[in-house]
Amino acid sequence: TFKVGNKVGKKVYLDIQLVALPKLSKYYMTGLKKAWKDDIREELDLRAGKVVNENLKVMSRNKIKKYFYEKGYLNAAVEVLEKVDTTYNNAVILGFKIDPGARVKIGDIVFTGNEAVSEKVLRKAMKNTKIKGKAIFKSSKLKKKEYREDLRAIVAKYNTLGYRDARVVSDTVYSISDELVQIDITVEEGKKYYFGDITFIGNTKYETELLSGILKINRGDIYDSQHLNERVSFDPNGNDVASIYLNNGYLFSQVIPVEKNVTNDTIDIEIRIQEGRQATIRKVSISGNERTNDHVIYREVRTKPGDLFSKAMIQRTIRELSQLGYFDQQQIGVNPVPDPQTGTVDLEYTVVERSTSQLELQGGWGAGRVVGTLGLNFNNFSARNINNKRAWQPLPTGDGQTINIRAQSNGLYFQSYNASFTEPWLGGRKPNSFTGTIYHNVQTNGVERTNPNRQSLYITGINFGLGQRLKWPDDYFTLYQGIEFRRFNLDNFPTGFLNYRKGISNNVNYKFTLGRNNTDVPIFPTRGSQISFAAELTPPFSMFRDDIDYKNLTSEERFRLVEYHKWKLNADWFAPITSKFVIRTHGEFGFLGSYNKDLGLPPFERFYVGGDGLTNFVIDGREIIGLRGYQNNSITPAGGGALYNKYIFEARYIIANTPSAQVFPLVFMEAGNNYDNFWDYRAFNLKRSAGAGIRIFMPMFGLMGVDVGYGFDPEPNGATASGWQTHFIIGQQF
């Protein structure tokens, strides 16, 4: 305030009295959950001692409303309360009474000015801004940040269709009810353009014809600057013009497309190339591996000191490190440090370790008995450090070896024990893996060994295998070869698949698997394929014994030495629709044959199709093939099948991709069947199903999931469709 003071002649003195504005002592918020309060405190940045004026209160209110606006709460109400804090001199307490209101959803999106491109196409281009009720996997809530990104996506969509000058002229968001808003978007499409002449300048190492073949853009094609940039430098598969230089040492090269001339609706492109000199790799280093030993990583590295720089070999190295499963696949990277003066480059590969060992601990109740399972998987073990006390933290790790131990039992009725060991680099110099497995299974009628009424089936086996990485036809191929011995020992045991109760059957077989796997990552592949052709062969014992009449042998004698040949083909293809949305197609085929028609097919190694694919208590050597939408083993002839086929179409969308967990829901269509012999086979006589499910991968527990499928066809000897079935997934893939 001010007042007139003394008057001296024609002069008047004014007395101005200043009153200090109060300062903030503290503030509080009401009407919010704790997470919102924490976020808003960061936005407000209010500290004790700040001067409280109208500007501070208005700015604080606006920040709170902006916070909620960006989250889709367009009608948030904020009331600022002020009261004197009597514990301090000239201090106040601010209160923010907040009502976020309902999060508004999008009732409609209306476009004007779009003559060449339909509203449907433009709405689809908006990935995160969807109309209520028209998006299954996307929210219809309005979020400012995502909305702004989608406005840019509209322009980008026009650009891919040749409308180089398209722009969003205006956009308006307004309420049409308490919980719905409408978005009006006005676009200006402009002229549609086409590619004209495309010329290369500066290319001395590679012919223009070769570069044009890689570019794959011709005069008259619809002009698409995004596609042009991908073909020049940013193709996700590395099939672009720049990559032919980068894969052959030209690290310092530059490939730049320039619009040279625009005539009416035609744009001429000039691709300017500065090749530079070839770069040699000087040093390769690794960082971030706290548990995995350096040599385990270095043996997967495809870029060696002295080699020419190669972008393709760097990408291949990252893929190989990801396939190990020891590191967070999202955080595997490389830091190139080029030195143009010397023409060299240093490469530092960076990794982040994740937990690799897995624990399986299950307990349940079935058939009136408690069932227990204990499994331990050590996937980055170090056998050479077993005697090193310092290495037990809690286990010796870092050499890439695998130890699996599993036991399952429900007491005297059923017991299963198995253990395996894998050395991925036998000898340490070449990627030749060695695997050894031993197992022992027992099934009885639940009485003690000393009881004369005891019925038992023992299956004991051991196998050894060697795996190799091949260089031909390419180095994605692998070959696995193994031998196995398995003994079936029946003592007064009714199996249901053999017509004898006492005796011994021996199975000696040789296995080989030729496979090719170029998928990018193991758990949620987004591109590539995984194909394998496998055979399991026993010696044809009957061919060496002409003196035996196999037709008249008893079953016990007939199967004392089991003989058969078994063939399988598996194929998986993965194709990305977006970075998170992937299509998987799968096909598989299996056939079991005999050498001697008089001996026939063995009762072992048969195919049992249907259900979740889990073995449960099955120990008779059968092969379980999952088929969702049907009960376990329900698509199976009596005694097991000798030939089956199966097809899957699956759409996957990953919603969590972190070091601690990967989660992706999926929908599927599936079909398959199982036949007693080759002559009954009908390629299109399939049992069909469809459904949805979810997969969760956690390093400590492996892959888990659940599927719900509907079987459209009746099971064998059934009259109605199989209907809804629920399947639990533990470890295996369909």
C-alpha cells in the first residue's frame, strides 16, 4: 500500500509500505493414489521456502492438469487451497484437491481432406490411437504423447503411398460425452509422386548394375522416401546398398540419396557414394561378462583382429551371443571405435548377464497319490572349477557346460531319474558338442520288492552324442549323431501295449539330426527359420538271421532285440509384422517303419498325438506329440501310431521383454492326425483346432504357459467335436 506523506512546495512524498509475500512451508495432495502423488511431486518441484504468489499457484495447477491430460484424463479438476502455517512466521501451507475424473476414450476419429486415402487406412496407421470397441489388442484411451506420434504416422503413411508433400493441417479434440471425445483431423494430401531416373556417382569398387540390383527401385515406382532409405542404408535384414560396402571393410563409406530433380510428378534420385578406404579390425574386447568366462564369448565372435570390418559378421556375432542364452538379448551390443588415420577399428562387445540356472519344483495330487518333481538345470556350468572352492558362488559357472538332473516320484508306484551333461566345445578348439545322458524309470503296482505279487517295469538307458557346426551348405547348419542303449525289463507287468508280461527287450539305435537354425533369438524369435531332419535307426537284426521264422515267434522272443527305422521332419518359420507382432508357421511329419514285414512294427517308439505334449508318467518309449484342442493321446490308434503330420499357424505379440521375464500372448490354428500305417494316410484328413494362450519365460523357471483350444472335429470313435480343452505348458514348444 502507499499513502501521501509530507508536502514540500510543489513536491509530494509518497510513503510505500511493502508486505512480504508468504513462503511455502509444505504442501499436500488429496484424491490421488501414491504413484500419482510421487510423479506429480517431481513435476511440481515445490520446495519449502519458495514464495507463494498467484503465478506459483496457477503454474502448479496447470502442471497437474497437464500431467493428467497426457494420461488421457481430459476433465481433471484441481482446486488450490491455502492456509496460514502458524508454526512459522509468514508461512502458508498449500493444498491441492485433485479429482482426475474418468479417463476419456475415443468415440470417433473423423478425417477431412483425404480424397485418395480412405479413413480406414489412416486410422490403421494410427497405432496407439484407436476408436472404442474397434481394437482388440489396443487401448482406446487418449494419451497425448502417443496421439502426437500417431499424427506423424499419418504423414508417414501418406509418404509411403507417394504423397511426399502430405501434411496434417489441423486437429481438434473435443468432448461428445462425459467419457468420450471425438478427434477431427484435416489433412492436405498434395500430389502423388513417382521415381524418375536413379543414378549412382562415386562408385568405383562396384558396378552400377550390381548396385541397382540391390536397390530394387525402378523408374515409375511410387515414390517412397522411407523405402528408398531402407534400400540404401537401413534394411533390417542388411540387404541394402550401404551394407555391400560395410560388409567388405568400407567402414568409412557414405551412401547418401539426394533428390536431384523434381519435374511434375517425377523425382530423379542421385545416390552419392564416398567409398573411402577399407578398415581392418585392430582389437576385439568384451565387457559386462561377470560370470561367463571370456573364452566362452570369444569363441562365438566372428570378427577377429586382422579381419576386414564387416557389418554382417558383427550382426552374426550378436546373434550367436544371444543364442547362448546367458545374456539379456536386448542389451547385447557393440561399440566400434574407428581410427580413420590408420584405417583401423576397435570393437567392444557389451553384454549383460542374466540368470541361467533353472529350478523345477512341483507337487501335486493325482490318482489318489502325492506326486513330486525336482529338477535342476545348470546352463552355464564350469566342470573344471568343481575343486575350486572360490568358484562355488553358489555354483562354479562360466564355461558354458550344461548339467540337467531331474527326479519324479509318487512313491512305490512310479519313479523316474535322469541326468545329462553337455560340453558345447569338446576339446576347446572347435564347436563340436558332446552330450551324455543316463536315465532309469520304474513303474510298479505299489508293493515291495520282497512281495511275490509285485509287478514291475524297469527302463534303463544311456546315450552319447556328438554335435557339429557345418560350413556347407552354409554355417547355420548343424549335424548331431548319437548312439543309445535302452533296456525294457518286465516282471509280471501288464503294459497294455505288449501281449507278454515277463521278459526283456533291448533297443540299440543310432540317431542323426541335420538341422538349420537362423532365428535371431531363442525365446521369442522374430525372423528366420528352424528346420530339422532326423532319423533313428536300429540295426536290422532280422536280416542277419535267416534261420528264424519270425512269423511264429512269441512276442517276448520277437521283441528281444527291437528293430525299426524312424524319420522326422520339423520346420518353423518366423516373420515379423511389427517389432512386437510375429507370425509363426510350423509343420512336422513323422514315420515309423520296419525292416522285416514278418517281424512288423515294434510296440515301442510309436507316436501318440493329442493334448499338451507332456510325458507325465509315460515310460514305454512312446513319442508324445501335442495337439491343442484335444485330450492327451486321444488322436492315436490302438497301440500307437506309425505316421503323423501336424501344422500350426500362430500369431504372437510380446508384451514384456526384460531380463527378468518375457511374456507373450498368442492365438493359434492347428491341425494334425495320426495313422496306424502308411496306407491309411490322408494328407488332408486333419483334426483341426483354434484357440489362444500365453507364454512366460523366466530365467529361473524356464518356459511356462497355458493354452485354451477348441477342437472342431471328433476324436477317433467320437461322435461330437472335441470342444474346449485347457493345456498347461512346461518347457516344451508346440
